[in-house]
Amino acid sequence: MTGTNPPSPETAFPFPHRDGLGPLPEFAFLRRELPCARIRLPSGDPAWLVTRYADVRTVLADPRFSRERATRGKQSPRMARVTTLPDSILAADPPIHTRLRRLVAPAFTVRRAEALRQDVARLVESLLDGLAAAEQPADLVPLFTRPLPLAVICDLLGTPRDHGDQLDAWCDALRNLTAVPDAAVSEAVEEMTDYLAGLIAAKRRHPGNDVLSVLISARDDADRLTHDELISFSLVLLAGGYGTTADRLAGMLHLLLDEPARYQRLRNAPDTIPRSVEELLRYAQTNVQANLRVVTEDLELAGVTLRAGDAVMAINSSANHDETVFDAPDQLLLDRTRNPHLAFGHGVHHCVGAQLARVQLQEALAGLCRRFPALRAAASPVWKTGLKTRAPRTLPVTW
């Protein structure tokens, strides 16, 4: 009934972990039966879970669904018990978000990303040289899927490449739900904050031609960034530009190698890789949660009355499998032509580094298919658990 709340009990969320990146049946059920469902978050806070494509776009684009209200203040609803990055661009609404995004957007334009393509391709080749010399079976995560985006984002920001293991642990802590204790999350945030403060101090003494130096200049010359904004901005760019892309690349390779015909298709038709990347982005159920929003005024969504102050979570991964938008959504169709997926979000919080991520994913798959035409899985991967995303922790291969 329009305008009424469904008489359903609160469901614990996220749903139980499953290895793999295939469609989650719980989302399919909710899209069909309860597109705006009541859930209970790991923090204990209640929220509404939105799963259909049109409704997800509404939550992501309508200013009445506030990110800032979901991150500031002691009474804000929380996904996990420990709040991270409350001063970041991810936690801001316009006009603050607009100011912050304007500072970093020039470094992540389509033109800038394409200008970096040759550099990314050379980096891919270098990493594949190392893979070719490795003992088999080899793990693609430490040898390829992690160091590629790490080097790209570190070079872009002007930070050292040789802290990969530590950055990996910190990034996982930032996405923690139940994997580690709350104290470990707080400790990781403090350590990463101290690490970035040291880098910023060094850059202030010796600025370079990099994004971090530009952001420091924005603070020092025009005072457009507070110190906390500068730290959290840097942290978001590292965690998003590195951690998210690394997990997506590992997940894509798992999907391709899990059914060898998929990898063979790309190997035989490398010109289809850009389109295939878009389909892999759409299909992979990587996000088991999303950033919370808080409703700023009473409104209706999917036949449910939402009250001012209610928390709402819109799941992009579920929207990308909406049966009313995508033909055969639960099939991975590498030749799919119409693909308006939301893997990089929608609205003002659409991922600023989307095109740079695409360049890395495309060049990574192109290089692997060219250099390792017989690449195949050597064993089942170990999966990350207790995080806000699903991704392989290991990816054993042979060739």
C-alpha cells in the first residue's frame, strides 16, 4: 500500500558472507517483495535498505538524502560502531562537497586519465615481467592486482610506493564491519592519519608536481582546506584509488578465470576489453553495503513513508541487477551493449577517479591476455570476510 511502512521485522545486515561475486539472492528477493526494507546495522542502528535501480538513483542524487547528517554528531546512525573519515569528501553535502571536489577534480579528468594510459601500460608490463619470473603457482594479488593501483595512486599523489602491505591493512580496517575489533579500527585510522601528516609535512617542505602538493597549496595559499580536511582527503584518495581498484581488479580476474571461456574470449578479442570491463563492473556483487544517508524531511520512496532522521542505505550492486533495467541481469554477458550500471555511484558523489580506474582495469586485462594467454586458476581463492566489500584475498594462478 502506497505511503505505508511494510510490517516486516528488522533484518540483520549485511547478509551472511558468501565466497564469490555472483548475485545475492537476498537482494533479488527484496527488489521483488520489499524494495525499501527495514534492517538492523552492525552498529545496532536501524535503517532502510533500498535495492531497486530507480530508487537507488533517487537516494544518491536527491539532496533530501544527506551524507553529512549520517556522519556528523553523536546521534548520527552508523554502519559500524567506529566512525571513520567524518571530515572527508565522502561525508559532505554541497556546498562543502562542491568546494572539496572542485579542488581534486582536475587531476582525475578523462583527458588526464587517458594521458596516463601509456604510463599504466608500462607499469603493467613491468609487473608482468615479475609474474613471468615467479614460481608457479603464483598469487596474482601481491604480484599484480595490488601493486598496480598502488603504484598509480602513489605516483599521482606523490607518496612512496614501498608501503603496500601497511596500506593494504589500513584500507581493510577502514572497510571493517566485523573482521577486527573496534580498537583495531581506531588504531588503524590513527596510524594512517599520522602517516599522512608526516607525508604532508615533507611535501610542504619540498612540494612536487603531484595532487598532494596541490591540495597542500590549496590549504596554505587560499585556506580552502582545513588540516583535518587535508588529512581525510588524502586518506580517501589512497583508500579509494588504491584499495577499491585493487579489489575490483582481483574480483574481475576471479570471474574471468572461474569460467575459462570468459578469459579465452578476451584473449581472442582484445578489442572487446573496454566493454567487458563495464560488464564485469556491473555484474560483480562487490559491495555488501553502501554509505548511509539520512532523510532531511518526510517523503515517500518505493511505497514507504520515510521520516526525517531515518537512515537509508542504497545498494548499487543490487541496482546493477535490477530486472527492469538490465536484460538477463544475473548473467555475465561480456558483449552487453546497453549497460547504465552504477558501479561508480551516481549524483554528486559519483566516483571522481572512475576514468582512471577504468584505464587501469582495461590495461591490466589487455596485458594479461597478451602475455599470459594460457593463464588459469590454480586453486580456489581465499576471500576477505567481515568487510564492507567482497573481494579475493588470494588469487592462485598458473599458465
